[in-house]
Amino acid sequence: MLKKQFLKSKPVCKVTFTLPEQIKAESAYLVGDFNNWDEKATAMKKAKKGGQFSITLELETGRDFQFRYLVNGTDWHNDWNADKYVPNPFSGDNSVVTT
């Protein structure tokens, strides 16, 4: 799930990425254009209540960012509430958030 908050004070959008609750995870990372697809750069935090993983990033406005969730170090997942999807070179799709 994606939640966006556009800031008036600077050209960024705060985007909260939340792993869908039906995906059971011990660990989760947000991987995408914004971190050069580094699989360990952006760890998601697990909520004490409900146990969902999420993270909020400030992303430059007026851009599309491709991303995926890496769960338990091996399983790749899309966000089915993304703004759109684009094919990736690994026979699947990447989620896209538009800011």
C-alpha cells in the first residue's frame, strides 16, 4: 500500500510504503530506483501492533520510481496498489510510484 503526502515547503513527496498484510515476513526491504536497487539499503520496520512492515521516504516530485519488496531475503513482491507497473528484465513486473 502507498500513502503520499506532498510537502509545500520543498519539492518532495513523503511516501509511506507498507507491505501487504497477507505477505508473512520475518524481514522486509524496500528496493528500487531511489536506492540503486541495493537489497540491504532500505530496511522496513515492523509495527508492534499488527506486525506490518512499512517505511516512509522523501522522494523528489515529478518523477516515477520503480520498486519492489524483498521479503525474507529471497522473495520478491510487488505492491498491488502501485500507480502502475512496468516489465523488468527478470520476467516479471516492477511496481511504480509517481510523485
